[in-house]
Amino acid sequence: MKKILIFISLFIFLFFGEIALTFSDKGYPSLLNDEEVPFSLLIDNQYSDFEGTNNIDKQIDAFLKRWKIEGASLAVTKDERLVYAKGFGTANKETGEDVKPGHLFRIASVSKLITAVAIMKLYEEGMLELDDPVFGEHGILNDSIFRNYVDPRVEEISVRHLLNHTAGWSRYAGDPIFNPLYIARKMNVPAPAAVEDILQYTLTRKLNFEPGTRYSYSNMGYAILGKIIERESGMPYQDYVVMNLLKPLGIHDMHIGKSYYHEKYPNEVRYHSSAGVMTTRAMDGSGEIVPIYYGGNDMELLGPAGGWVASAPELIKFMTAIDGFDDQPDILTPETIASMSDPSIAGKGLFGWRGSDSYGTWWRTGYLSGSSALIVRQTDGINWVVMTNTTTYKQSRIHRYVSAMMFGAISKVQQWPDIDLFTMEEKHPGPIADIPATNPKL
């Protein structure tokens, strides 16, 4: 009964909640030249073949067929051990390449959770306070280019307001992140507009409500959080995340994505649509008509809001460091982790997470044209990740169907194997094949 109630609460939230498209931060930091071979590249689909997951495999295969999804990647942890990691379908329809656990997918707004954790890390280190003002003479971003605001209420915006989507910008008035070509023309700068240009333009317009009084989902707010991370850490946004969050966890293959197909990572999937090809003008100002998922969205514009790419095993490893369970050390204190998912502390919206319920289930959704991602932390020690590389006619609403399928499939697993694919070690012999000694680097 408890699991049914958890599912119902998540189903309702995903059906009625606001799920926004997102973009990414600019830059390609030098710290991406990592000498470590990502553990996700050492995992093969066969390592997750055991009796208890036969039903999961069947459910996923049927799900992909029903919704005409080219490929998907799943990962499940139990008591913070990676007990299941498998790819399904094709990574690239043109080449017929199968999805493997090491394939990278765009995770869209799940990126906001990464940004929120980075902010909370700075908070724990005493680099900032959540109620610090962002703008104005005493604000974190007090540069002269950000001082020409027309609405004095801008000075009331705090870090907390950006984290919980209460800074004063309404998504119904239009998210400036979706208008980089228009803003480039208005600001008389080359396309695509940089985040500084978009922020300057945004500050020339009045807020839609008093900061802290209402919730309205804002990609702009998380773009600003990225600038705050850079200011307070003295490092580019992606460098700070890589060096202070990912590397300490042994994660070496999460990056800010790129906009065009020819720029994708060697092990990144190709994005598709089963709902017809959706086109738009290229974000670089060339005037070319392109698919939205290859050139329509500037994936380097706002990485903090939605630009990261990741494999399912590495993304779920990040989750185990912020899930509050006791089996592995977390990267934040228990008090901080609890505050991020507790609306009585975080405020009208959560910090990074998309939703939580009274049973201790937390979730984060992500959607971009061509891809989707859903991560869930259950109260029974189970975390799971599902990522796809295809837009369906349900678009962002596909999350509620993914959640229904996953809750049902996982509930039928009576016993998870005594393995941990994070370390590629078995406690007891089983059906998992020998681990390859070497693997090509990216």
C-alpha cells in the first residue's frame, strides 16, 4: 500500500507539474582532458542479466516499442550498490549501434540538481549564504553591467530565491533562455547571445512578482546560479563541478553537451523524434533551418539549467552521494541534503529536486527535444535512472508513463544480486561475465 501511495503522489505531480525545456552553460573547460577511464565504459549489458530483472527487461522492451523510442539507458542502486545497468534499443538509428551502459545522454533539467548541489557545497564551505543578495551594490553579482536594472525589487533577489524558483520571473511571461536570437538583436551582439547579454536584457524588464512570494519555474534563475558559482569559486562553472563534485566521486564522463550532431561526444547517443521532425532557425544566427535537437537549442548557453550529458551509471553514482542513505558517505552533510528536499526548509520550491513526498521519495525530471531523463530516490534504499534518446508525441509528459512502468517493474524484483558494478566486484560467483582488462579511452 505504501508503494502504491508513493506512486500516486509522483504520478499526480508529473501530470500537473510544470516541466520546462532547458539549455546549457557556455565553455569547454580544459579539465575535461581526464586520464581516468570512466567505470561506465567497463560495464556491459550482460553484467545485469539475472533472474530477478527479467521482468524489468521485458517491461522496458515493451515500453520502447509502445512509444516508438529508439533507445534508453537504465541504472538501479540498492543500498548504494549499482546492481543493474543496461542499455536498450539503438543509440543511433542510422548506424544501428546498440545502447550500452556507457553511452551518454542529455539529462536536461536534471542538470539543475547538479547546480544546486554545487551551490550547497559552497554554502557548506562558508563561501556564501543562502540569503545573500544577488544584485545591487552589496550583491554577489554587483558588476556595473548588472546595475542597470529598472525594477528596484531586483535587489531583494537572494540565492535561495534562485534555487527554489521564486526570484520574480514568471515562465508565463516567456523564459529569456528560449530567445537568444531575439535578445542578440535587441542587445546588438553576435548570435547566439551569451548569458551575460541575456541577463542584462532581463534586468531591463520589470519582475513579474515580489521575490519570495510565488513559485514560477525559471531556467534563467539557474543560469544566474552558474554565474554565482563562478564568482564565489573563482573557477569556470564546469571546472568547479568537475573538480569539487565529480572527480572526488570517481565520475569522469559527465560534461556540458554540445548543440550540433558533429560536435557530440564519441560515446553520446544520437537524438531522434517519433513525433515528426520539429525544426527551427539555428541558434547561431546563420538562418539555417535545423532540427530543434541539433542546432535549435544552444547547449552551451546555460549548462547550469540543463546542459549536462551523462551515462546512467555515472549519474546514479552522483545520486548516491546526495541521497541521505548511510551505506556510502555523502558529499554534503545530512542536514543540507534534507533541506534540499524539504519544502518546509527550502521554501515554495525545492533546491534542485523537482518534487518530494511525505514518504521520502524524491525525483527530478528533465526534458529536451530528442531526449528525456527521470531520476528517483525511493525511501527503501533504491535509486533509479531512466534516460531516452527520442521525443514522443507525449513530449515531457512521457515522465509519468516512465514512472508508472519503473515503479511496477522494480516492485516485482524480490532480491537484488549481491554485486556492486561501481567497483566491478562480486561478493559471490554468479552469471556476470569476466570484466575486460582494458577498454578504449574516449
